[in-house]
Amino acid sequence: MGYALRRAQLLVFQDFTGTIASIALRPVQLSLLLPIGRSPGLAQTRLGNVTRNQESTNMIRLLDE
């Protein structure tokens, strides 16, 4: 079961990467942009909670990108 799930995940990421290759967007960047797009002005702390990214240094780097 685990192997099949991992293979499915790899296929989804390959499709995602191919679909957005022209704009060079990574999955983690999209995971931040979607909540920001739905809630402009979203506080960084709340964004971290929504995306389950609690490390502020990582969040700062991702937002800077």
C-alpha cells in the first residue's frame, strides 16, 4: 500500500511540475499563494498555521521567493 501511494504521489508531482514549468512555481510556493489569494492581507502567523509551516525562518525565505 505504501509503495503504491508513493508512486501515485510521484506521478502527481511530475504532472504538476510539467503543468507549471513555464512559470517555475514549486508546490510549496503554490501552497502559500492559494491562501494568500483567498485572504489578501493574511498574517504570516496565520499563513503558517493554515499551511502547517511553523518554522518562521523557512516561512520568511519562502515568502521572499
